[in-house]
Amino acid sequence: AGYVYVLLMGSDETSVYLLFPNGLDKSNRIEPNKPMKLPRPGWGVNAAGPPGTDQLLIVVTETPRKMYALASVAADADNPFLLTPADIGGRQRLVDFMIGSGVSGSARFGASWITVKEVP
């Protein structure tokens, strides 16, 4: 059991987005041996270019993470995806989110890195 987080750095490499959980779907708890299909009805993500490689980081943590560690503005229905710049400061926020100030409880997690090619 744990909590699922899906982060995206798009092909423009300017921002890291927290795609899930988001302002439309906050239910990121997962149970052992039960698949989780994403995106769920009511939200999705479209390729927005430029052509290149998108990078997805899928993480399962033992305890929930504090969203404020990643972004100072909360996600809502109008702006569902949290984002942080992909610069050194934004990358530090990502580290804090995963193993620093964003952790309350266990810092353990498992992760998988996936690349997706965007073509014109």
C-alpha cells in the first residue's frame, strides 16, 4: 500500500508538473495488487510539444507527501497541475518533496522513470 505520484518534465524542459494527484483527482492511495488506471475520467493530459522527449517519474511512497514542498500555490479545478521550474531551485523543491521537508513519516519510496517521444 502507498501513495502514487506522477511527475512530468515536458520536452521543453522548463517545468516539472505534478500530474497526479491533481486539483481534479486527489485520490492517490493505492492498495497492494490492485491496478490503478490513469488518467481517470474527468481529467487528462495532451501532448503540447515541442517535439522531443517527455520524461515521466512515477513514484509510490509509504506515506503521503506535503504538496507545499513542491509548489507554493495549491492545485485546484482551474489549475489542476502543480508545477515548479526545472531549474536548480525547482529541482531542489522536487528533492524536498520526495525526501526532505515534504516527508511526514517514512521517507521510503519506489520509482520508475519513463520517456515518451513527442513527434510533430
